[in-house]
Amino acid sequence: MIRKQFIPALGRVTAPLVEPEFLSLYPALALALLWFGPRGALIAGLAGVPMAVLARARSARAGARPAAGDAAGRTPPRRLLTAALDRAFASQEETGKASACIVVGLDDPTQLAATYGQEACDRTMDRIGERIAAVLREHDIVGRIDRTRFAVALAPARRMDLEAVIQIAGRVRAALGEPVSIDAMTVYVSASVGFCLTSRAPERTGPAVLEAAGLAFEEARRNGPGGIRAYSADLGRAALARDALRDQVEAALENGEIVAYFQPQLSTDTGDVAGFEALARWQHPSRGVLTPGDFLPVILAAGLGERLGEVILGQALSALRGWDRAGLRVPQVAVNFSSAELRNPNLAAKLKWELDRFDLAPERLTVEILESVMAETDNDVIVHNITALSRMGCNIDLDDFGTGHASLASIRRFSVGRIKIDRSYVTRVDSDLSQQRMVAAILSMAERLGIETLAEGVETIGEHAHLAQLGCSHVQGFAIARPMALTQTDDWLRTHRAKLDATSGVARRTG
């Protein structure tokens, strides 16, 4: 008997299944056969079948959605999905049809739960499951594999190639782009999608395809929001490397392998050092110096994001205190704060304690907040923390400006003192007229709001000079200096000061 149904756990399913109500009769039939013989079993069966049909009708009238093959109850969705993929492998040579697995999940499920509550988050996930099922083909199977992710086993087809799956993935992502209404609340979510073709699977098994699609999803989310990625052998090798790092990262944080590197920020008016930005680096014993792109996802996956923030903050304030003792003029140090750190209700008190510990005034610390965090947050704790830090006297920088759609209202709301223009607007600003117009517009807006500006990612002298000409107040990038270990900063500062003194001396003699 073939039947199709939609259920919260699996979505759209088409498969030869035995009705669960009739499965429930098997124990009774077996006892009747044992006690009364074939005749008794026949009577019990004739009596039981109408009762099962009646129970099914009653359940349907009550709005219940029975689980296909009891999938929503005793058989987990993950097992049904991998079984479908295993069947696709088994029939591939005979039919010439291929399959694929798609994994789709929320880009920031933690923020969704923090903003609307866990119950609203769970109900939103139910709506998402329904929307995914609505855009799939008739024989595709979709199941919720954990709290924030769904997986889809695509029905085998002759034309199941990269382009075909990208189209399906695009439909799924578009379906989730529409807002969700939950108890008069409008919930906006973004989702990323990863997939693996059976032809590219690391092994010819259903679990291997599902795992590979999950790796592609994680890669999409790292490059998101709203990314789509396909599994490849390179992606698999990168995942193995991350797994190796995951086993080492906690020890690396505690034994001092993960340290702050410092990149100078210059004033375009005077050439003086306006401050340093503290950037995390892992001095790996065998792989050399690793940048956050190599290890930050591992740290976040291990739940160590706040611990990383504490390590970098402590080293940054210690460096500032050391420069003071050495008589080197460094007005401030900038530290990035993640959304997880900003959700800590004790953040302001913790920062005040750290500043007091190093005997530093609050204005010596610049708190950098990603524009995407500031633009999307309705979290009361985050709002309270940013406001409290500003009132304390800390400087607030809006990082990666131009990528997160922060409104003018949010810039004023959070007392932003400086915006950091994203490097995507800075690249080729000295030669690209459209870039010049965009940067000029940002600078004009900042000037009218009384906000300072810093261009990040300045890689050439031409870009530096043109930004200064346009009126950008600060610059940072490889054209000035690469991020450096603390031990290198003293020499760099003295060398830079000597260059400035020599330049001003030449200016006086020729003036």
C-alpha cells in the first residue's frame, strides 16, 4: 500500500509502509493463534481490523498526524533518511539514477531563542519544516535531525547533478526567507544550506552522505548568512584538520598558545598612532601561526568563545599597561566583542574590574562590535551592555560598517563613536570611481553625525593617501603594518616615532 503524508518529524514521505494501527494487532493475533488455533486468530483479526480503521478515522478527525512507519515515535528521522540514501546507492547501478542529501539550518539559532524564547523557537522550527516540505518534490523525504537542523533525502533521478541540487537548495532557502508569524509576533530567520551528491560522497553509505552534507552546511554557515555550499573532497580534508584542532584548542587557550597580536591604527591628520587593535592568533607548535579563520569556528563549536574573549582582553590591557611603563604613547587598544560576550549580563562589571586591575581609565579601551550584531539585535541584555559600556566611558566602534545594514537610529542608540569602513569599500579606492563615491558618502554621513571613521584593510600607499584626501580620520591595514606579536610592538613604535620626527624636521627646514 502506497501512501503519502506530512508529519512534523518527517515532512513529505512517499514509501511502501504498513499502517501502524494494523501493526498493533500483531500481538493479539499471535496470542489468539497460540490459545485458540487458526480459527481463533481469524476471528480476532476480523474483530480487530474494523477497530483499527475506526481508531484511524477518529485520529484523523481529531487532527492527529500519524507517523509514517512510526517515524515520529520509535524510528528516528535520521535513520529513515540514511535508509533512503542507502536504497539510492543500492539501486543506482540498476536504474542509473542518483540522489543527494541536503542539510538546512538556522544561521543563528541561539539569538532566535534568546530573543523570542525557546517555545517560540521550537514552533518556528515546526513552521520551517512545513515550508521545506512544501517546496520539495513528491518523493523527497525531509526530517528534523536535531533542534535547529533539517535534512532532506532527495528521491533518485537521472539528472541529479550540481546544478539541479543547487536549484532545489535555492528554493528551500527562499522559502525560509519569508517571516514567520508566532502568536502575533513576526519572526525573521535566515538559513544556510549544505548538500552532498551521492556521486561525491566520501563513502557509499547513507550516514556518510548525511555527514558530508552536514559538513557542507557548516561551511555555508561560516560564509553566510544564507550561504549554499556543496561537499567536496577539499572540504572533507579541512574538516579533518578542524577535528584535530578541536582536540587541542582548550589546552591551547590555557597554556598560552593563543595570544593577542596587535595591528596599529594611524591618524591621517598627524600620522600618530591612534591605537592598536588586538587580534587573536594561535601559535600552533607544528602548524605555525594560525589566524581566526582557521580556529575560531572550532573555539565557538567547543563553547569557548567567551573564554577566548577573556584571554584577548586580558592580554590587550596588559600590553597597554606595558606601553605606558615604557613611555610609549598608545592612546587606546581595541578589542572585538562577540554577540555571545555581549549577552553576558555581568559584562560591564567584569570589564570595570579588569580596567581597575590594570589601573586603566575606561576611555583607554575601545569595544568593537560587528555591524551585523548591532543591526539585528533586539536582545535587551545586549542593548543594556553596550549602553552601560558607553556610559562607563569605553569607546564604541562599529566594525565592518557597510555589511550589516545598521540603521542611523541604531548608531545613535548605541552611542557609536567611530565606524570602521569595511575593506570591501576600501580596496582600489584610489583607482575605482564607484568605490570613491561610496566611501565619500559614508564619510559625509559620519561627519554630519559627528562620528569618527577608520578604514580597515588599507593595503597600498595609494589607498592610504586617497582616504586621507577624502577625509577619513584613521586607517589600518597592511600598508601601515601587519598584525605583530607584543614583543615586536616596542621596536615598531620607536621606529614609527623616529620616522615622524624626521618627517616633521624636513617639513620645518623646507617650510
